[in-house]
Amino acid sequence: MSNSVKRAHNFNAGPAALPLAVLEKAQAELLDFNNTGMSIMEHSHRGNAYDAVHNEAISLLKELMGIPEGYEVLFLQGGASLQFSMIPMNFLPAGKKAGYVMTGSWSEKAYAEAEKLGEVFVAASAKEGNYRRIPEFAELKYDTDTAYLHITSNNTIFGTEWRQGFPDTGAVPLVADMSSDIMSCPIDVSKFALIYAGAQKNLGPSGVTVVIVRSDFLEKAVTVGPTMLRYATYAKDNSLYNTPPTFGIYMIKLMMEWIKEQGGLTGIYKHNQEKAALIYDAIDASNGFYVGHAQKEARSLMNITFRLADEALEKKFLDEAKQAGFVGLNGHRSVGGCRASAYNAVPHEVCQALRDFMLTFQKENS
């Protein structure tokens, strides 16, 4: 970390922390990209300079995630929230039903949008108990002719994640919102027909949505509807049908290079396990001073959620944490409490600092 730069202990849930090395690289190239005398933001999206960045970002995503042949990597806008509508618009024809696994607020939002556009059903739910767990595979109920099964791999608000892996859905296409844990660990992409993720957690800045879609699934998409809401439009023109968010995609490229330098997803996963363990251990060793929301087997490595004994003590904790340089520890406005979002770019020493602060606060307030 540069000595001249004082960085906050950033636990924001999104837009989230970016690696200092990535920010410094972007800063160094901001005015003059590759000796062109122009910022990447000033280059035409049809020109050679940007084209190389665009394709390198796609290539690195495929390499690092181990994306097999037969998949398209697309860059869209509108966030994951637009995908809630685009997926049923493209893949939920009349006469078919889509199943949704309810694991938190974002799966509820995805379901609500799909419900406006076609027939949907709840394939399983963890709502009872306020989303403290992930449903077991045996709880998933859907027919073999289901249009697709939708899951949310990580739940930022409640701090749960599909830690046991992902279901094998056979002929039923599996669709996943991976906005908050994509590239946090190795996964088997071949299990999925479509993966989508807003960039602002682990991929780069806000403004870009990455979609990874299997080609044979894409071929089943409807061929009517607005041009810009059809995945085929993006696949046909390499996400260059219109002007894409060029700077955001450039930043994704830099993020992918940084992840590669960290040892790829295997190295990142190891770091993420170690970082999360620091904070979870402080919770577990507190004798109830801190109480984690998620059941242990469903704990997210990305979003660590916990409560204190009462709201007054929580407020004191958050106020003192803010004074100590911690940012973004407030829980989501819908649930309250505390949340530490330890995404890929949050350094180990920042999680160590939070653990130390939690231990000190407990000692002074027990």
C-alpha cells in the first residue's frame, strides 16, 4: 500500500472496495492509455485500442472462471435488477413455469419481476426463520419441464451463501444471480445455463453487468421483444451493438489481471476463507456478545452479518467503529444490525483490524 495514500477500512456492501493496485494502474493510465494521448474513456468503442481491452476482459474472465467452450460472456447495463426482467422475457415462454429458490431479499425481487412476465413458483424457501439458512437440495421441488430454476448464490443482506455447492438440476437450466460472490472461489460453470452479476462487488465499479450464458440455452430464447432486452443482440455483436460502458469494462480487465496475480480463484478463495474466519472467530468466541445471523453451515464469506445485545449497544459499536476509520458496517436498512462485506479486494489487514476492534469493544463494554 502506498505510504502517501490513507485508505479507509472499507466494508461497504457495494459499490465495494477496489484493490489499491488496480486504482493506481487506472490512475496512471487515466490521461494517456498505451501512449495514445487519450484516456480509455475517450476512445471509440469501435477502435482497436478499446477492442483489445474489451476482448482481453472476456478472455480473462473465461480463463479465471474456467468457462467451458459453448458459453458466451456478455457485458450489459442496468445492473442485476434488469436481469430480473430480462431472464423471464427471454427464457419464460407461455405454457412454461420457472422456479425460484427464495433465500433473501434479492431472490424475492427476482421472483416479483418474473411474476409480472410469466408463470413462476417457489421451488424452496428459507424465509421461515428470517433467511438464516440455505435450503437443502432435497427441499427443492420442481418438474423436469421447468423453464429454469433460479437461485441467488450469495445473499448480501442476510449473510448466507450456497456453501454446500450447487444443485445438479439435470435437464432443467440452472440460472444464478452471483452478483456478490462471483470470482470469490472456484465454481463449476458447466452446472449453469446462465450466470449474471453486477460488477460492483468483485468485478469492478458499478455500471457493468456480466452475463455468462450457455449457447444452447441462448438458442431457446424468444426472438421477439425490444432489441436491447434480448441476449441474442449482445451475443451477436460481442456486446458492441451499442456503446458499452467502456471504462467499467476496462476496470474489469484490470481486476481480472489483479485476481490472476493473487493466484487466480484458488488463491482468492484461500484469502477469503482466512479473512472471514478472523471475524467469524471473534463472533463465535464472544460468548453471545456478538450473535451471527446466518447458520454456520450457510455463512457467507462475502457478507458477515451479526447483531449485538440491543440497539443502543449496536449504535455505540457502529459509532465508535466509524470514528476508528471503519466504513460500511451498518446492516442493510431492511434488517438493521451490522454487516462486514469482505469482498475480494478487502485486504487481510483490514479484516484483522476489525477483529481487533471487535475484541477491544467487547472487553470495554462487557
